[in-house]
Amino acid sequence: MSLPSGPPDPTSNLQIERLFASELLEVSNYRCRAGPHSEKRVQRQPVHLVAFPHCGAFELVQGGRRSLIDPNRVLFHNAEAEYTTRHPVGWCDSGSAIAVRGEVLVEMASRHDPRVADHPGRPFAVAHVAISSRALLRERLLLRHLAEAGAPNALAAEETALHLVDEVVALAYRAGEAEALPVRHESERRKALVAAAQVLLAARFKEPLSLAEIAVALHASPFHLCRSFRRETGLTIHRYRTRLRLREALHLLWSSGADLTTLALDLGFDTHSHFTAAFRREFGVPPRAVREVKVTTADLRRIVRELEADAARFAVVSSVTR
């Protein structure tokens, strides 16, 4: 199990920086430098991979399905599965990725579907799923620890990464079960409208666009647009845009030296206090605390305990609802 890293390959659009590697897993940052046009070349990940987009967006084409991947999603790659991408928004995207050894992933996935053991080459049930803000914050804290610790505690890092992957794999199987339920035929035009809205929001999430302005840009009625968007994504358009702003804020808190007021206004929030309140509601902590935090081994162990507790609660709920 190994991902390429080091200086960018001039023939590749992808640059990977390895942060941590062990016999069980690897954690890396990635940056895609692809242009806005369709990628004609079929791509394959060499290993099973969970990717956490941080900024930017791209369209994933896999199995005949097109999906916009932005920082509100977590992406799953089964090893050697074919896909293509294009960048309808901007010129690049970046994020992190966790690659876990195949038999460990199969063990994780088998807890949700024992049939995974019959096709160990495809442990992931879906290509992507919405990620919770809490899981996203844990992922960023793990990355910060690996980047700043110098010599990170390998055991704590492995446990935190494995529990994080287990949490999002559970989300993937829940999404897969929902897709398998018998539903009425979904309108392809409605899906296309929502996809177009997501592309527009990914490109212009910092702007104070009104519902009417978005609807005009998409040649749709405001009511039909907001109703369709919520039905397809489970979120209002306003909530979806706010999450894009807050995920960008989480990225910039550690990569930008801008003060919080400047950061808030640049991201489209009315005031510093508006930004702080929205950030606290989303992640449970204020932005200043996230910017100043130093993630210790003890913090990683606390995150592991929280992930284990969440997994136990999920198991209880699943057993009741089956």
C-alpha cells in the first residue's frame, strides 16, 4: 500500500504530500492542478482511499453517474475503479486522503454488510456521501497534529485515523441502504437543476446571492428550486452555502494569517460575530480556539474515545431501526 508523494510529476495533475505512513495506513495531503476542461484520461487510484475535500470542487464521473464533489462531501475510491473528472469550478482543488490496508477496510465494511467479504476488492458501498461537521473537524485536528508534532505518536495517529475512516464508512453504508430502498422515479430534470445549483454555489459561495438571483441564473422558479434542492440534498440552499463558507474558513484558519474579521467578511458573513456564531454552531467551538489549538497526543486519544462512543450510539440506533 503506497501512494506516490514528493515533488510534483510534470506529467500529472496531482501533487501528494505524505504526512504519516505505517503498515496499516497512510495519511496524505493532495492538490489537483487540473484545468477546467474534461479529463479524457481514465483514472484509477492504486489503493482503497477515503478523500476529504478541503477547498475547490470537481465533477466525478463514475459508473455512468456524474456528481459534484465539494467540501460538503467525503469521497470513496475502491482500488482500481475507473473514473474521470472535470473542473467546472476554478482550476484546482485540494484536500486530504487516508489509505487503509485492504483487509482492514473489509473488516470495517463487513460489520455493515457481511457480503463485503465476497467482493473484498470493493469495500465501499457508494462513491461519496455528505460528511458531518464533527467528523470534518476531527479530520482537520488529526492533520494539524501530524503536521506540527514533528514525531507524532504513531499509535495515537493510527487509532484516530482508523476510527475516523470507520465513522465515514458507516455513513457510506447508510447512504447505500437508502439508495437501495424502493422509491418513486426521480426526475432527471430535477437532479440536473440541483447539480447546476451546486456548481453555481461552489463557484460563488462568497457572494450575497439571493434565491431570486440564483433561480434566474438557473432559469428556474425560486419555489421549485428551493423545494428541489432540499429534496435532493437534505439541506436548504442557504444552509448548503453556509457550510461551504465554513469549510473554507476551517481551511483558511490554519493556512491564512488574516484576522478573523477580514476572514469573515471575505467569506460573505455580515460581521465577525455572525461568522463566530455560525462557526460555533457548526463545529462546537469558536474559530479562534481552532486557530490557536495545539493538537497533542492526549487530544487524539480523546477524539478516539468520542469516535468510539459515537459508533456505539450508531450501533444501538441501527439495531432498533432494522
